[in-house]
Amino acid sequence: MPQFSKNLANLRPDEVALTDPWKSLGWAEVDDILNRIVNGLMALNLPKGCRVAVFAENAAETALANLGGLIAGLSVTPVNFHLNANEAAYVIGNANAAVLFVDATTVERGLIAAQMADVKTVIGWGGIEGAVLDFDSWLAVQSDAPCPEDQPPQPNLLYTSGTSGRPKAVELPPTMFAGGSTVAEHLRLLSENMMAPMGTHLVVGPMYHTGPLSGARLLAAGTPSVILGRFDAEKTLAAIERHKIGSSIMVPTHFMRMLALPDDVRAKYDLSSLQIVNHTGARCPVEVKHAMIEWFGPVLFEAYGATEVGTTNSISSEEWLAHPGSVGCAQPPFTAMILDGEGNEVAVGTEGLLCFTDSTGRGPIYHDDPAKTAEAYVSPGIFTLGEIGYMDKDGYVYITDRISDMIVSGGVNIYPAEAEQILINHPQIADIACVAAPHPDFGEELAALIVPADPLAPPESEEVIEWCRERLSSYKCPRRIELCDDLGRSAFGKLNKRTLRARFWPEGTDT
């Protein structure tokens, strides 16, 4: 732990530092556990290039294992706890992990994955028995001496969601979160994070995502943290009131689930402690964000970007109300531009490929995949995250869709997100995804997959199409409607459009 956090351990050892659904830990306990994790990992003398993988659901141990790996000067790979054994083995093996942390929910898959990826050291918590080192027993035999902090911090290796194919590995340099040439300096700089001084931080999303992972790091800045398990809308509101939460990172799916609570449930919780709710992940429908700002107040702060590079654009509630639908202006070290197919900048308000430059000279770098890295660049120093958008006269960027989701129907380009943004406001629709479906004459047509708000009273297809046409040019509206129980959104609200399209296309012909 950095010196100011050690001071908390000395001055207020019993003050609650870290809470999850099962326990609370004081600063002295957090300091002791982190020292033991760091010393234990360093004692393994892992070969250069080996990583620590954390394959576990949200818990205090998950946060401490991630943070302990960082302090030990090791690269940490958080693994999506939804993955099956084969998928986890690919990630663990591709990351060259030498140590795997698991919990009771992942141990069975984790052991299979570890065997497939030839990982010898598997450490688990949650009352696990068998071929796993017990976390508490492992800690007990490690030194509790203050750990060294003069080693350089190593980049996390995170895996993208795989919504456009197999998960891709991306190295995240420590500078993305704070900076610093040593672990000590990196941890000290965490205290300068905008959320660090705002009181207790609430970790809502899974820590295999960049946002929740970075939020959990605030613990090292002396910021008390509360970690929730799988998302529950009312439990989240209750946690905000009970722990007087000052900051959190959420996604639009969280907003929609909280807004869906009955009015009397929403009204009974005091949320006045909130100072900032940073939201990222999938696009937030305009009406949803309006409703959230009206409810929470102007505390929403949107961060747009990607796992590959971090936050490129941001926008406050006040700015967004003046520029509704925008993801904000580009933030240093990034500069945004909208380019046409020839690589030329387009006029204000004209759609094109959203591209960026990075004044640090860094852009997307895919682990052991130079071809994929090259694909991200439209020209030397100019890269894209694969999205279509436009920019207004004030430099605010608006996202239209992902270029990979665009469909061509009868020679006309159609962006599914336009219809999605309209249809999500239909009173009988709880969730919506529009994708390409085959058409005998036009090649492709727009199909809408709808999750009805009331499964017993779903909307009629013709009524939905007509409702959309009253609000959007008819050629941009879906021609086909299918009802479904669930769209399979990830924990960060993202859709796997490849999987959704597959239901309409014969095997091997998916666009």
C-alpha cells in the first residue's frame, strides 16, 4: 500500500476500508492482506513475461488479488467469469499466465482451464477444497513485511468482449489509470483521480472490465470501496444510501433496470451523497439519460472510448443537456476527427469514420497480433475504434453506429442504431437490437429483435414498424420483427451482434 494508505492503517486501523456482500475489512486488514499477496507472488520468482490471471466474481479478494499483482510489479489479466473452461483456457494460455486465482463459482472451470493452459499454481477462496491452494492458508505463510514499491508497474492485459469475434488481448499501460515510473509513484498518483476525493466508491460492474477495475484501484488511494455482487437494481440503491456512496461507474443497462423499479421503491432511497456517476460501455439512449439526470441530478459523467485505448471523449451532465446524444469532446492526449472513405476530413455535421490521434504516440496495440493492430490504423498515427459518427461545430462527437453493424439494403447504407434509439422508447419494448437479415432482392434488410416489456402482452409487429416509421425515415426502419426472451447482453450492456445475426442467416453466410 502507498504511504498515505499505510497511514490510514496505522491511524484508523479499524475504519472500514473494503466491503463486499459477505464481509468488511478495516484498513489494517487490507494492508496486511495486500502485503502478504505481494510478498507471496514475488516469492514465486515468476519468469519475465508471465502474468497473474484472476478468474473470479466480484468480491474483496478479487479486488485485492488484482491490486496485489499490480503492486508486485506483475501484469494482471482479469478473466470474464462467464467463460466456459475452453474459453477461459484460451485467455489464460494466450496471456501466458503462471498463477490463476479462482473462487467457488469458477473453480471447476478454472482447474480444467489451468490444466489446458499448463498453469501450475491455482489459488482459490470461498471454501474450496481439492486441488487448489486455499487463499487464506496461502496468505498465512506469506510475509507481512511492507512490500517493496520500487519496481516498475506492468500493464494489465485485458481481453475485449469478443462481440466481433474471438476475444482480443489489449495491453493497458499503467499511464491509462495514473502514470508513474515505479509502483510507489503510480499508487501515489491514483490519489489525483477525479473520483478519489469524493468519498466511498461503489463497484457495480464486474472487475474484468476496465471501468470497475480502475474504480477498485481507488482503494490504494485511500478511498473506501464497496463491492457489490451481480447487479441488482434495488440493492444498488440501498448500498448508495447505506454507505453514503460518493462515486461509482455504471453502464446504461444499470440505468434502465433502476428506472424500471416501481416509483415507490425508487423514492424511498436517499441518493444525495452521490457526487459523480461515471458511465461507459454501450450507448445510452437519450431518454434514459434524461430520466437519470432528472432523478440522480447532474452527477452523470460519460466516458467514451474502448478497452484498447481508454477514454477518448467525455461529457458532463451540464454539457450533455446542451448537446443531447453526444459522447463529448476529445480529451488529451487524444484528438478526434471524422474522415471519409479517402481519409479526408468531412464537413461539420457530416457522418464519417470516427478517428483519433494520440499525442503520446500510442494507439491500439493488440497482444501478439500485429495484423489486428495494423487494421486499427487508417494511416500512420491515425486510428479508429470502428465507429461511424459526426462532429458538431463545437467539437462534440455523436456516434451513429459501428461500421461492422452497418447494413447495405438495395445499395443504401442503413445504421441499425438509429432504429434502436427510436424503438427503445416504445412503451411495450424492454430491449431492442436491430441486425441485418437476408433479403432476396435487396441483399439485406433490417430486422428487429425485441424483448417485450410484458411477455404476456407483446407488441404487434405491424404496429412496431408503423410506430418507428412515424418517427424515422421508412428506409431506416426494420422490415422484420422477432420476439425473444433475452438479447444476451454482456455485463457491460454490450450486444454480440454476430450471434444475433446468425439466427437469420444460413450457416456460413453471416455478414
